[in-house]
Amino acid sequence: MATTAQPELDFLLVGGGLGNALIALALFARRPGVKVGLVEQGRALGGNHLWCFHAGDVEEEAREFVSPLVSAQWPRYEVRFPELSRTLEEPYAAVRSERLDEVVRAAFAAQRGSRLFLECRAVHVTDRTVKLEDGRELRARHVIESRGPEALSSSERAGYQKFLGLEVKLKRPSPISHPVLMDALVPQRDGFRFLYALPFSSDRVLLEDTYFSDDKHLDRARLEQEILEYAAKSGFEVECVVREEVGILPLPTRLRHVPNPAPGGPLVAGYQGAWFHPVTGYSFPVAARLACAVARAEPDTLRERAWPRLVREQRAQLRFCLLLNKLFFGAFAPDQRRNVIERFYRLPPESVRRFYAMSLSHADRARILCGRPPRGFSLSRALSSSGGDSSPSSVRSTPGGALS
């Protein structure tokens, strides 16, 4: 098929996941008349995902375009450990991929000159062009590529966050009215393990079995059985399973140093560009912050000024988080890692929130690292696992999947 040039757009977004969806919504909210194209190889945007975030993670200017996405929200959440049970009065919210798809489609339909290219695969991407598999070539002033965890370029992986979530319909009202982010009272195996519970309504709950593990093997059948057993023991009377979600996210200690953007290449967002939280896997706060910054920047200065500044800011937070991964997976035996998280949840609520938002202050970092180490800390184990290189500074010069 002959190549056909499309009318020039202001922005071309490659990938229809969370990162580019938020960038599109931020641009529409801040820049009336902007022309945006979004290329996604699937039939729908967002895939099969549920993204969660602490409401305080999202900046004031992002709430205008984030609020319509929210599928459920709660005023508080709870964590449970052997020596600590705590309810934090911090709002928590969830965004379903189905809702994301609905809102973004409507936003594109209302924005004259903007267009979704669904079921279209990009085969070649540059700083100003995107060639599709069918031969068409799309052009724009700026191209932003955002792909998921499978695109993560890491020279070393500390471990994996892996999970199976079952959204279930209940026969009787849910025994909980707010999320339990971590029930770590369950038997520990395969690293740090916890159950995660989100009550969407009185008869609809998501139950998720999550592991911070040294390997990516996941026994789906076993986890499904254990989630249902946990439900029965915890007072959830399950009528049926209505949805499943499975995820395996790499949690690195170092990322390869790759220019972002590369000469002649697109601006790189999402997991591919290291715009995510490498400790928790949370991507929503970082993605929302990036979207606001892209929409706020003057288009003529985005590539040369604004984007490099954003990369430096993200890199500064990445360094510390990658160090935490090195310590978590390197200095503690798998059966001792629960102690690390239990100690973390003794921190002030604002420090916990800033940690998830990946906006830690110097004081927050000191609170996390200083004081008596959690039980199970082994300096010799940490040194042996580092392979002689304990520096976390080899960070890709640029982070997304959600904990759920």
C-alpha cells in the first residue's frame, strides 16, 4: 500500500495505556484546540487493568482530568502485620480500564482535529513520524511513545512483583467498607506476601494475592484456590468470580543509561522510559505528574528544555528507590522481608503518602533509612548480592502497572 501522509498533528501518542491516556486528557484540559493522535494496537484503551492511587498523590491541576476516571474511592485504608495493625485516614481511589477507555474515547470525540487509531500497530517511530503496519505514515510536532513493563530495559533485576486478583460477587454484604492494602498476616512464602482487598460495593470486592519475589513464576491455579480460601476465612461469601487480573512486574535495582529522547527518536514515557515507581510498581502518580508537565510546557521548548528537566527530576527519585530495592532484595532473606514493610508503615502518614507518590523529601529518606534496621537485616548478604557493585547510580536517564 502506498504511504499516505496524514494532516499534521500537534502530538502523536504511541501506546494506549495509562501514561498516554493521561497525557491526552491533560492536553485537552489545558490546551483547547490541540490536535492529538493516539495509536493503539488493541481494540480498547487501557487493557485489562485496575490502577489505584492515594488521592494526595495527584496534584491539584491534575484533578480536573483525573476525577472523571475514578471508579471508586474511600476515605481511609488499613494495613495488617503481626505487630502492627493500622488504619490511615488517607483517601484512596481506583480507576478501571473500562472507565479509562470510555472517558478517553469521549474526550477524543469532542476534540476537533484529534483522532484515535485503534487496532493499528506502529512499526517505526521517530521524533516526528509514526509508520503504521498498513503503510500509513502519521506526522506530528511531537511524538511520545509509552509502552508497558515488557519494554523495561534493565541491566539488573532485583526481583518481581507478581499478583493474581479476583473480583468477586458476594452472596452477603462485604465485611469491610474500606480497602485493606496489605494483609500480611497470611503465611509468608516466595518472598514478601500479602492479600489486598478493595470493596467496590457491598457485594463486589477485589481480592488479590501479591508477592515480592526473587523469580517470576506464578502458579495461577494455586493462587486462585488460596484467594477463595482466604475469602471464606475472612467472611467474604463468594457467589462467583466476575473478573481476573494477573501481573508480573520487574523491580530493578539499576536501569540502563539510555538517552531520553534519543537523537531523532520519540520522547519516551511509561515503563519504557522509567516513569514508574520501581519499589511498589505504582504508576498513576508519576504518570499524572508527567501528563501535567507535558501539557504545561510550551510546545517549542518541550523536547529541548522541559522534557530533560522532567527526566532529571524523575532520575533523582529513582536513585533512592532503586537503592531501596537493592536493600530489600539483597539484605534480607525472603522470609524476613515482611519486617521491612511492617517497619515502613510505622512512619508518619504524610511520609507514607509521599513514598507512594515518589516525591520523597530528604527528611522522608532519612526516616526510611535511619534508626535500627528491621529484623533480618544482613550486611554480609547485602554485600554478596551486590556482586561488588553497590552503587545504584547507573540509572536510565529518564519509570509504569499498578500494584493492582
